[in-house]
Amino acid sequence: MPDTDQDTHLHELRALLQERSIAKGDFVLTSGARSHYYCDTKATVLSPRGSRLIGEALCEQLRPFGVDAVGGPEVGGAYLATAASVASDLEGPPLFGFLVRNKAKGHGTSARIDASYHPDGRKLIVAGRRVAVVDDVVTSAGSILRAIEAVEAEGCEVAAVSAVVDRQEGGGDRLRSRGYDFRPLFLADNEGDLTIYSGDGR
């Protein structure tokens, strides 16, 4: 069976991420652990083609879950929410974006969550709203879990969880063990080589 347009775009996105966002070498991660590669998805998502491909991929992945909103932790979650929101305006039901700050603003509304309006007249992040939480890279899942907890504290239902890249270092299993349907776009092996996530954990 020939590839669908979505399959073709995922292959293109994988190649773009591999070329532009994966640096091979010896790196120290935020956790203090050492790695043979570093993944900087912003080098791809902030490009015109990369933003479009990631936005379309997230829309395709998240829409079956019936979510109204997509967002995640700063900083990576903001880029992804914007890309998905713009892509959703081109085709299909809209996805409205939000961002969970590391800490509440010290001025203005003192909000911890920045969010789009919603056309139903209520706040976007409100009790009963079905949302997707996304991050650029998942390693231990600490950042994305904090974002999940923030929107759940507002009464939202987290129907889907995603990432551009899962480093396969325990974060994905941690999310699934807590009952979240975690489906990254790509998996990275120990050398930073990317494969398209097949849906069966491999």
C-alpha cells in the first residue's frame, strides 16, 4: 500500500529533525547525565517548513481524541501549541493553544497558565475541557508531568499526551504508568537516530 500524505510528511519531518535538530557528540543533559547526542527541536520547529510539518503531525495525531486545546510547558510547549493551532486553522476543527509557566507571573493576573480565548465564551483552561499536553523532548517526563498537573488542577481532562521526540529513557513509561495515553511522534535511540513512532512502543 502506498504511503499516505501524512506518512510522507512524517518521513520528511524525521529527516529534517535528524539533520537540523540532532547533534552527535558528548553532552551533559539538564539531569546531569551524559549523552552521545543532543536534541534541539527548536532548530526545526522555528523554521517555516518544520513548524508546518510539526503542526500538521500533531493535529493529525491529536484530533481523534476530541481535544479542544493543546499546550505544554515553557518553553518548548509554546512553539508546539502555536504550530498545531495554526495548522488546525487551515483544515479541520480548531485547536486552541496554551502554555504552562514554570511559575506564576509576578505581575498582572499572576496566572501560571497563558491561554487562547475559546469561542464558547468560557476560559480555555476550565473544568471539563478535553486537552492535549505536549512537549518537545521527553526524557524523564518531569516537565510534561508538571504541565499535566497544572491543567488537571483546573479541572481539565488530559485526553492525550505527546512529544516530538521520546528519548526512551523512562519518561514515556512513567507517563503510561500513570494512565496517560502517551504517543510521541518519534523515538530516539542511544545514538540519537530517529524512527517514526509506530504506536506499539517501538
